[in-house]
Amino acid sequence: MNIALITGASRGIGRATAILLAQMGWRVAVNYTRRRDAALEVVDVIEQQGGSALAIQADIADEAQVIAMFAEIDRQPGQLTALVNNAGILFQQATLEQLSAERINRVFATNVTGSFICCREAVKRMGHHHGGKGGAIVNVSSAASRIGAPGEYIDYAASKGAMDTLTKGLSLEVAAQGIRVNGVRPGFIYTEMHADGGEPQRVDRLAASIPMQRGGQPEEIAQAIAWLLSEDASYITGSIIDAAGGR
Ligand code: NAD
């Protein structure tokens, strides 16, 4: 059985992606940090639909925890062939003048270093040069990497810019090893992340500025991720899909 690991999958876009990938036949590893109850609820939903899933705790900003998470996947029946680097954080909306080094480092530790380390462990398992059968990685970036998020969180936007560069570089590095690496850049999506930035209604406030005149749903992002992981996208690597309603 092919296993797909989705980081930060207990809610939002990660949750929607986990449920969709399970419907497509993957055994899904639902990574979470603290909310075990929420991760187990995702596993329940998947199993009730006849799918297969397990919940795995790991803070992806902690290298030892990432290594332990991949070791746990190694003990599962089947083989890891898909990774979705979905986990991401942002903090209270602020100008750059208000940013501390500690905050910037925390954002980068999860969004950038965490994604790098998860890619490293996945490549070690998927790559033909390691005896793997190949696979696909999707990095969940953000339209913020293009827009810059002025007055809100340039630190977060810059971390997503780094993820886009990771997608490009790694896609070229492992193309001959049977691994495809692509990205999805969501725009304004209805999830709980905006509350973390201090503005739960942010998507509604910005809806009129989106060419399609509405925010997106997590399921609409999950579809783009799932397609990039699927065989339908077999000749696509190093690409980034903007899923932002035209923004
Ligand atoms: P969310 O806050 O609901 O989901 C993020 C998940 O990542 C949470 O479950 C959180 O617990 C988890 N997470 C955070 N730090 C972690 C860590 N160190 N280790 C493991 N898990 C961790 O938000 P979401 O909107 O579903 O975001 C998913 C991804 O989509 C993020 O990378 C986000 O940057 C990106 N994104 C979201 C939007 C949007 O408008 N919602 C727009 C663009 C990009």
C-alpha cells in the first residue's frame, strides 16, 4: 500500500487533503503537534469511509521528532510515496518594525527548516538511488510569497518564498531519482489560521479584492494537491499552481 504523509493534517487544508487522499486509495499518515483528538477525528472520518489512516505526533520544527515520525512510518506496512509539506504557522499581524528575531526564527523553523527536513527524510525513502520506488512531494506555499503580506506578516511571506525556492531546487535535484516536487500557492482560504493572525474574519474582509469575489475552501486546495501527487501529473515537476481565485 502506498503511504502519504501530510504534515499539520488535524485541521484546515491538511485535514481536507488527508480525507481526499484516503478516498483516492492512499494510506494516510496524519501528522499533528498537539491536538491528538482532532487528528484522531480525521483518522475516524477516513476509516468510516473505508479508508486507511494513522495519526502521528511530531513537531516538524524539531529534527529529532521528524526523524522519529519517519521511523514510525517505516514500521507501517507499505511504502511512503507521497509527502505533503502542509504544516505552517504565522503570528499576529504586525509591521516589519515590530518583528523580533525570535518570532522570525520561529516562523522559519517550522515553515522552512521543517519542510526541508521532511523533504530530506522523504527523499531518502523514495529515491531510486536509495532503492526506493519514487514518489511525489507537494509543498504548500502561499500567494503571500508573491504579494509579500505588507503590514500583516512579511516573515511568513518570506518563509513561503523560501519554500518556492525549495520546490524549484529539489525538483531538479531529484528529478532523475523518480521523485516529482511541486508546489501549491493558496490564496485566501477559510481556515482557522487567520484567527492565529488575530483576524478570524480576514477572508471575508478581503473577498471583494479577489477577482473571483470569494475566498476559497480547504477542499479546493486539496484537489490541486491531490492532482499533483497523482499519476495524472506524471510529467510535472518543479511547477507551482496558484489556487487563489485569480489573486
Ligand atoms: P491551519 O492553521 O488550520 O493548519 C496548519 C496546521 O499546521 C495546523 O494543524 C497546525 O497545528 C500545524 N502545524 C503548525 N506548526 C506545526 C509544527 N511545527 N509541526 C507540525 N504541525 C504544525 O491553517 P491552514 O490554512 O490549513 O494552513 C495549511 C497550509 O496552507 C499552511 O502551510 C499555510 O501557510 C498555507 N496557506 C493557507 C492559506 C489560508 O488562507 N488559509 C493561504 C495560503 C497558504
